[in-house]
Amino acid sequence: MKKLITLLICSLLISSSFAKLPTFPVDPYGITVGGLSSGAFFAVQMHFAFSKTIKGAAITAGGPYWCAQGNLGYAMSNCMSSPQLIKNDVLNKKAEELAKQGAIDPLVNLSGSRAYIYSGTLDDVVKPDVVKSLQKQYESFGVQTTTVYNVPSQHAYITKNFGNKCNFKGTPYINNCNYDMAYDSLSVLYDDLFPAVDPIASNLIEFDQAPYIGSNYSMNSKGYVYVPTACRQNTDICKLYVQFHGCLQTTQDIGTDYVTKLGLNGVAEANNIIVLYPQAKASKSNPMNPNGCWDWFAYVDNFANTTKYVTKSGAQMAAVWKMVTDLVGYDPETVNIDKLDMDSI
Ligand SMILES: *[C@@H]1O[C@H](CO)[C@@H](O)[C@H](O)[C@H]1NC(C)=O
Ligand SMILES: *[C@@H]1O[C@H](CO)[C@@H](O)[C@H](O)[C@H]1NC(C)=O
Ligand SMILES: *[C@@H]1O[C@H](CO)[C@@H](O)[C@H](O)[C@H]1NC(C)=O
């Protein structure tokens, strides 16, 4: 009997440490995204594809929508080292075509949304002019941009007190530049934020990504979500921010640094913002994604279709969107959110 109970408790513990993504009351007008590097390109894709719902993006070292045009060669040249090759008119035309087909939301929905855009002066991985092309593209669609282009940082997420020296290039790609990117970027996306408090370790929840992914999505079996206490206790309607990691920043690469050390969780705790951290993973073949990047050049869907990855039906795009709809308890793209009764959720 004792054995049985121990077994039961153990299996309960195992299943609860790897739980289904829970649902919380979320303000449907408070959903935003962000990321670093491949995760920044991916956040731009999410913003364009789901612009009816996603009202802001915090972009660190990322470039324009459709920059890589489904092509790894373009990704590495145009969108990283040789930004003079970027042609925004070509990229914008593709976005218009996809919107017309309904593969992404109408581009007019981008208008009035917000973007925080960062590039370090010393970034030689995704060069500053790549990021400036994104700024131009965003502004051509009426997005309100706030830019930070004057911090002497290499390619990294920037903090005020954790990580490598500001000009260092290397793992975990988190640099201490005495600059609070977490607070600064979320302050662009949301009005009147309180200063950060200490995050609460037990509010970082691991969840099971398996229900969202196929075997060849290059996504991890486990994801993370930081849920502030008031959101866990259902005492407030919360906001939702989705943060994507860069290449070489999966949990296999850097443990939990990305989901605990950026400074986002403290800002989130103080302001009742849920932070979803979806996780990609490396895969050596089928698909070929050896560095655990998010799909911004058609590595998942490329045999079937080199365009799908930037649309709502892209494998990783749809997977992350399903996580969002499970977290908020409905699909804000399809329900009439103006008529939504939050008490009924
Ligand atoms: C998005 O754009 C469409 C087409 O113009 C419009 O009908 C709709 O109201 C917009 N939705 C939002 C949430 O802005
Ligand atoms: C991924 O797997 C699905 C089914 O499991 C298959 O239909 C699809 O072709 C695969 N994609 C690639 C790129 O191999
Ligand atoms: C690929 O997917 C895109 C986006 O859904 C679509 O516009 C296009 O027609 C597809 N191409 C093929 C060859 O299926």
C-alpha cells in the first residue's frame, strides 16, 4: 500500500512538472511578442501574421518580414551580413500578396501597433542596417516605432546586471551593458509599468509542448511560462507577452538562463504580464537546424512550400499560436473580442 501511494505521488509529481499549458484570464488587447535574433525575426513573422491580435513587438537584432524569402543563403547574406541587399519593396509586396490570400491578417491591422527595436552598435552577426530596414518596413505599415541604436553591445539580449561584457560575442548571448532592455522594451509595448520586483521562482511553470508539435518541427518537448501570482490566483486580468530565444539559446545550450535571467520575469511579476517562452531545439537533419534557431528561413516547411513558414499555417507559427489560444482560453483571431465577457472565461 505504501509503495502504491509512493508510486501514485511520484507519477502525480511527474505529470505536474510537465503539465498541460493552463488557461488564465488575459486581456485580448494586451497580447504582444518579442525575441532575439532568429527569435526576433520569428516575432516579426508572428506580428505580421496575427496582427489582428498581436499589438506590439519587442525586437532585438531582427530584420524585416520575409527577409530570408525562404532561402538560407539570403538569410545569411541579406538578413545578417549584407543588409545593402535587402529590398523592402520586394518584401512588402509579398506581405501584401499573402494578406490578400488570407494567409496572414490584413496589413492595415499593423497600423497603430507598437514596436521596440534594438540594435547594438557592435553587433556583427545581424548588422544594424538589417534592423533599420525592419524599422522602415514597420513604419511603412503604420507601426509606431521606438528605437534604441546607441548601446555599444555585441549580438545578445541586454541586461543591466547579468551576463557577459557588453562587447562580448558568445554563449549565452546575454550581455550586461547596464541597460535594462526588459523594462525598456515592455514599457514601449505597455503603458505606465511599475518597476520590476523580484520574480518568484515557483511562478515559472514548465509545460508540455508535445501536443503542439510534430516530430519534425525542431521544437522541444518542454516549454516555459512565467505566470505572476495575481494571474495564477485569478485576481487580475493579465497581459500576455511571448518571448522567443535566439539560436544557441535552447535549454540544451544554456539551461534556464534565457527563461530566468533576462529581467523580464521581474517586470512581469510587478505588472501582471504572463511571459510565454516557447522552446525550439536543435536537429541535425529533417529538418536541418543544428543551432536550435526559430524558423525564419523555411527549414521546417521547405520541401513542401518555401512560403508557408511566414504565414499563420507555418508549422512553428501555428504551434505557437495554439499555445496562445490555450493560455487565453479562446482564439482571439476568431472570436469578436469587443463583445467578449471576461467573466465567462
Ligand atoms: C483588421 O483589418 C480588417 C480589414 O480592414 C478590419 O475589418 C478589422 O476590423 C481589423 N481588425 C482589427 C482588430 O483591427
Ligand atoms: C514532417 O512530417 C509530416 C508527417 O509526420 C510529413 O507530412 C512532412 O512531409 C514532414 N516534413 C518534412 C519537411 O519532412
Ligand atoms: C505555399 O503557401 C503559401 C502560403 O499559405 C501559399 O500562398 C502558396 O500558394 C503555397 N504554394 C504552394 C505551391 O502550395
